[in-house]
Amino acid sequence: MPALTVVGVLLGGALAGCGGPTAPAPTVPAPASPTAPAPAAASSAAPKKPPTMAPGPAGRTPVFERRPTGGGAAEKDAAEKVVALTFDADMTADQGARAKAGERFDNPELIALLRRLKVPSTVFMTGRWAEEYPAQAKGIGTDDLFEVANHSYSHYAFTADCYGLPVVAKDAMTRDVERAFSTFRQAGVRNVVPYFRFPGGCYDDAALRALGPANVTAVQWDVVSGDAFATDAGAVARQVLDGVRPGSLVVMHCTRSAAPVTGEAISRIVPELRRRGYRFVKVSELMEG
């Protein structure tokens, strides 16, 4: 777990920036003659810019964990029942041989289930995952039901002693994040948001300082699903359902080999939360407050 916890604003800040491709403004042809009618105005508005948090002191990357609900019990009771389900598409840079041998780091059945259930979701994708599964990355990243956020290129840790992951050097952290954004562009991922999730959820003050130039908002969570390496879908579902509150942000995984029961858990979680009156949103909407 993180060595340093920052709720809402890290001492007055939170992660901000944009790494996705920017669509060029449409060009409107000039009328053929001075008397020709002017072309019709564009029918669709410009894409809405995803909300971000301002940098913290000394440019530290800001951290978002859940939508604040206010201080009093009455305010919490009246808070809008929204919840963001997020899915980490993990693949570490050195796992190529395992993928070639047949290990599956993707979960297309889970993505198909989210589509059938019409659940807006945020997928935190590693660049290495997008390289391994470019067609799936593009499919997710061009579907308006989803938004794609950055989970680093390498899935190496940004602190020491993070679940045995190799560690990114401090002076390479920004490059690792930018490399992931570049990989998304190469795969044709369109719906990219300027959010970043630390591999393993591990970060400290030094990592927040080092990552400042990446101009992203770090996104953590307040509900741990426990789906990683789980074999009991019912237990995963119960843990999520017991933890969700208005404004919650849930962390789950989109990797068959490491989280084989996530889809089954989702098939229980989604109907029950809807029965309780919850609406599912992407992180970008949750962050709007």
C-alpha cells in the first residue's frame, strides 16, 4: 500500500495533465463565391476536457481517491449514489516470454460483459499491454463506454519494496509514463484521459515530485476488490458491495491470468449496486464532483 496517502488534494494539490492525442480542429471550406451560402456550423461541440487536479506544493503530482461527500452525516446521506469501477490492464515489461508461451494478460470476456451491462468504466492500461494487444486496446479506447488512463509503460514500481516489482529510476519515471501515452496513440486509442495509476498503488513523496513533469492526476481508490489472484467470485463481490459508498472508486483487474473471477464478480456486483440505487460513472465524471 502507499507509503504516503493523499486524500483529494495532496497538501493542496492533485495530479493534472493530458497525454492523449488531440484531434485537429475541422477545417471549413470557403464559399465558392461571395454570394454562395456560408457552410453550416458544426453539429457537434468540441470534446469536453477531462477534469484534473492542480499540482501540489513544489509541483508534486496530485492524488485522487474518491469523490468527497462533505463533512456532516446528513450531507453524506444525501450524496449522489455514484461509483466508478476501474480495471487495471496489467502487463509488466519483462512478461513477453510468458505471453508468447500462452499466458493471457487480457480479458476480452470481461470487456464484453461491461458492454452488455452498459457499465461506463475507466481502464488503467500499461503501455506494454497495449503493445501486446493493440486491437483490444484500440477497441476499448474507441468505445465511448470506456476511457483509457495510464498505468505506466513497464508496470515497474515507483517505490522500492512494492510487491516484488522491479523499480523505475526516479529520473526515468516521467519518460515511462510518456512512453505509455505514445504507445496508446500508436495503437489508435482515442479516449485517453490524463490520469495515472501507480503500479501496485505504491508511491511516496519522492515519486510524486519526480512525476510532476508528466502533468497527470494520480488516481488511487477507496475500495479494494481483492480480485487479484482470487478464486472465489462471491467473496470478491461481497468485499466490493460491503465497501462501496456514494462517490467510491473501486480497483479491479482486466487480466485473465491474474484475476480469473473478475467477470463473474461483476455479474453480481452491477445488478446489486443498481438495485441499491447506484449509477456507474467513469473516473472523469467522478472527479467533476
